[in-house]
Amino acid sequence: MKIKVITIVVSLLCMLTACKKEKEKAILPIEKSNTQESTTEKKQPFIWEGANVYFMLTDRFKNGDPENDQVLDRAKKTGKLRGFEGGDIKGITQKIEEGYFDDLGINVIWFTPVVEQIHDSVDEGTGNTYAYHGYWPKDWTQIDPNYGTYNDLKQLVEVAHNKGIRILFDVVLNHTGPVSEKDPVWPEKWARTTPQCTYKDYETAVTCTLVENLPDIKTESNEEVDLPEALVNKWKTEGRLEIELAELDIFFTKTGLKRSPKNYIIKWLTDYVRELGIDGYRVDTVKHVEEGVWNVLAKQAKLAFAEWKSKNPNKILDDNEFYMLGELYGYGIDGKRYYDFGDRKVDYFANGFDNLINFQFKYDASQKNYEQLFSKYSKIMNTNLIGKSVMNYISSHDDGQPYDKDRSKTYESATKLLLTPGISQIYYGDETARSLIIEDTKGDATLRSNMNWDVIDSTKTKKLLTHWQKLGKFRKDHPAIGAGKHKITSESPYTFSRSYNKNGVLDKVLIGLDQPIGQKTLKINGLFSEGTTLVDAYSGTESTVSKDSISINSNFDIVLLAPKK
């Protein structure tokens, strides 16, 4: 009887596939261009630990389709920068196609969540606020119309992959969006509305709501629950109830997982991996969910990624597994592999995660010189965090005290961020000095202004952007920078090497900072053999190793050396 039921469900899926996610038009395949081959051929393989990530608020980066600006009657007057501004998925895709990210040396893009958000606004004491940021989910199975369509997302992923760029999909599993007149509370078996977290210990940081009116999914529950009536009615109105129910039947039969709240959401999140080939997750609010849940998410995402690869052999970029990056608020690289709740230490690296965002970098970058910063991070990466990594940043969407809030150290920011071991995360506008201080905003809205495309062609911005581009492309071309071992070769002028030698991949670079303008000589210390021709990626100058040294004549105080290809 069970086999017969499964057969019927599979047949139903085949009949209804055309209406999956995208109802108004068919999803057309994108022909694979030669771009991917040209960007990856004869270059070092992609290594996550040395990645260069670009992160943007989907709604604030670029408006690629003005027709989706006014939808769902989100028209209430809001606090400044607390409504939808028009940025969307198509806008990101356009900048990928234009080569903006290629020029910056970006090989991973992370954008804020694009699943359907609550429809109404709420007042958090900052004026009406809509879910422009993407962290107030209403329906995990649908793309929010303000961001675009499922087909837009499919297009973005394929265009990025054709450029050799991976996609980190931002996921929320901890909570639903706030309750409003248009957005009813989820059933009691699904979510709690009290108590609010007090962060005194493990329980008061996990089994609670982050803030008032942000229902907390009962991720600890293994009780099987029915779908929320409001969600069922929504799917029925949208004409896709049967396909969603059929898919759920197949998922739970195949995995053997219980129909608990967390497992429903895990199914919905892994669909994007299974169907689109998403390369990794950036996971929101990691410490507010039981660590075992992340193991389940990671396992199912890896299986989904393998399934996508098996069905799309011509679109596979490499043999990397699915990647898990976590936002464990407050985690710093000095915390080794553990986060301390006071009454419990949890190793999230042992619970599904390959990488955690490093909230400590801004302090280290402020307090340490280049050598202190680089050597510290290299040592930790090659001892406590072997096989794992951290992601460093100088500014973000919710850090009110960034490294360079007034944008007075924009060149130093790039140099420290892009040359420090670990993954680098550029927040949109770091490279163009987008202001992080916006008058009349409240709270984190000041960090979330529209991308400053209006100044991109100014002489000042072009000069700064060029600095970010040169460092970024060198980092992209050389995994040794983020994933290799650091070694100082000269204190003054400051020179160091990075070397990477794993799994048949060998990469070595020599970098000089605070060098004299004009003629300069850098010690090689045996890194490259006599007669090797090296190219300075910053100036474009070539020179040959002689007597264990190399001489470069350039008008810059930075030297980025690697063998000529």
C-alpha cells in the first residue's frame, strides 16, 4: 500500500511540475556560456577558506525591475530607510553580468533572504518598518514579490555560476516574522511568543523569543504537527497546494524525518539547493537554535546539493561539498572552537558549520599592526581551526560599531580585510565609501542606505575602488592569501609570504606593504627559485628573481608578487 501511495505522489509531481514556485510563466533554461571556462581555466581551484565574499541587502543594492517596487500594498509611511527602496534580484544579476564582481575579485555572493516576508509593517519604536531586510519570513516556499520571482533567482544563480561565482543563500530557521493585522501568529505547536530571551544561560538564549513580537519556532520539538491553516489557505489561493503537499510527502518518506516544525522548514530551505544548485548557506541566529538542528540542516543540504549535481553534470563548478557559514553573534576567533553560554560550551564547528562570522576582526584590525594581525590569524587557522575558517568583515548590516564608521580609513580597511587569513566579506559600499552615517535614521537603518552608484565614476571613488579591485583580484587568484600559511620575510620595509600546499594545490605569493615609492628590493627567502619571473599585480610590473631578491620600480607602496603564468 505504501509503495502505491508513493507512486501516486510521484506521478502527481510529474503532472504538476510546471506550476512549481513560478506560476505565471515557464522557467527557461539558460545556456551555459564560455564565461565560466574563461574565468576558471588555468587558474587556481576555488577554495572556500580563501574566498572573497560580497554581501549586500537585496533591497538596497540595485533596482533592476521598477515594476516590482510597489506590490502587496506596502505603502504606509515608514521611518527613514525602513521601507522597501526597490533593490531586487534582477539588480544583483545585472551587476554580475556587467562584470562588477569580476573586477572586485569576488568569487562568492551573499545577499539577504529573499523568501516571502510578512506583508504588513510593524512599529518597533523607530516608525513603521517593513521587512525590507528579509529576516521576517512569512512563507519559506515563495520568493517575495518585492525582490522578484523564482525565475529571477534561478537566473541569478545560473549567471553567477557561469562567471565562476558561488552563491551563499541567507536562511532563517529560528523565527517567523512579527505578528500583524495581515500576518497572523503561527499555531502554538509551531511557535512561542514568550518568554523573551534574557541570555543568562543556554536555555534563556535558545528557548525564547529574540525580541518582543518575533515568534520563536519550536525547533526543540520533535512532535509531528499539521501545516498552519493560514499557510494551507494561502497555497490553495495561489493554486499550488497539491504540489506542495506532494513534495512534503516525498521528502518525509525519503528522509524518515518527523513532520516537526524544524523539519518542515529544513525541507523548504533545502529545496533551493536541490532545484537551483545553491552552493552554501549563511545561517542566521545560530546560537538561538539547538545545535543538533544545524547538523540536520547541513546533512539535508549536502544531500540536496549532491542530488542537484547528479541531475546537472554540465553545470557543476567543482567537487566542493555544500558550505555552511554561521552567524553566531558575539563569536570571536579567540574563542577557539567554542561558544560559552555560561552554563554550557558549544562547538558549532562540530555541529554542521564550516565557518563562523568573526565578530572580533574589527577590534584586532584596530589594535594590531599588519604583522600582529596576519600572524595571529594564520596561527589560529593552522592550529585550533584546521579544516575550518572564520569570515572577517569591517562593516555589516547590523554592527553599529564597524571598524571604520566615518570612512576615514578606507584604503587601510581594504588592505587589512583582504590580506588577513580567513574568508573576507566586503559589505556593499565598503569599496566605494558608502556612508554609514545617515541623518534622521534610527538604529541599524543608518548602515543600510542605498548603494552609492551615483558617485561610482567620480575620481575619488574610482581611485579607492581600484585599490579594492587590485587586492580583491589578487586574493581571488591566490587561495594562499586566505587559506595559506603566513611568514614574515622582512620587518622593514614590511614583507611577507603566504604558502598553500594541500590536496595537490600549490600556491605561493610574496607581498610588500609600506614599501618605498619608486625602486624597491624585496627579499625572497627561498620562496621562489633563481630566474623565476614574478609579476606585481598592483603595478603590472614584471621582474626576475636574482640573488634571492627581486627589484620592482613602481609608484605604489604595495607590491603583490606571484609567478608569471
